[in-house]
Amino acid sequence: MLRRLTFADWAAGLAVALGLLAVFLPWYSYSSGSAHITVNGFRASLLGDIFFLAIAALGMLMLIRQGVIQDPAGLKQRERTGLLATATVMGTAVLLQLILIGTGGLSVRAGFGIAVVAVIALGVSVRAQFLSRPFFRAGSATTDRELTD
């Protein structure tokens, strides 16, 4: 089974592993009076929850892609769309959380940095996915031969 994995699969797997690790580690901290408060991905805001749900969706897409679980909804045919949508949601959640951290005067912690690396790994996976297999529309009137002639 490991021989069937492409570079895009390895990068997506790394993104899932890093994303799962990131939501449990502290994302930011702040002081309130004499208390020092540290917040992980689940308590960060709704954006941390959205990040976690996107990681879960990515993991499910990877399991469907490898045939480990069944695909009753036909997600394998829309795999690129699913990967791109997941990468967009994760990237947007991390970017918005970075804006909230920056405007709130909060201190960034390691978990948030790992979340950023997970988004970058997913971006690399999506890019490799798009480079590995050309995209053809079903029923397209043009072919590669017509384009070169």
C-alpha cells in the first residue's frame, strides 16, 4: 500500500499529522491581571474548530483516495475540488486567526506555527496533485492533438 502513495499523498498525510498535533498544542497566550492564559486550537475561536474540521475532512479524503473506506458519495471523482476546498478553508482559518492574534496583542505559540506548516504542506500537496495529473473536462471538444496542430 505504501508504494501506491505519491508525493502529494505524503504531503497531505504530513499536513494531517501536523494539523492534528497543532490543534492540541498552544496557539497563543496572553496575560489577564495576574493570570497567564494559554489557548490551544480548540479554544482559540471558531477558527480553530474550523481548522480541526478541515483536518478531519482531509484525513477522510485521503482514506477514500487510498480505498481504505468506501466512497458512497462519489468523492473520489471530485478529489481535486475537495483538496482545494480543504486547503482554502484551512488557509483562510489560519490567516484570520493570525489577524486576530496580531490585532489582539497576543503572543504566538508553537501550535500556531505548526498549523501554518500544516497549511503549507497541504498547499504543496494540492500543487503536486495538480501537476501529477492533467485536468480534462468530460466531453471536451478539444484534445491535446488539436491544440498542437
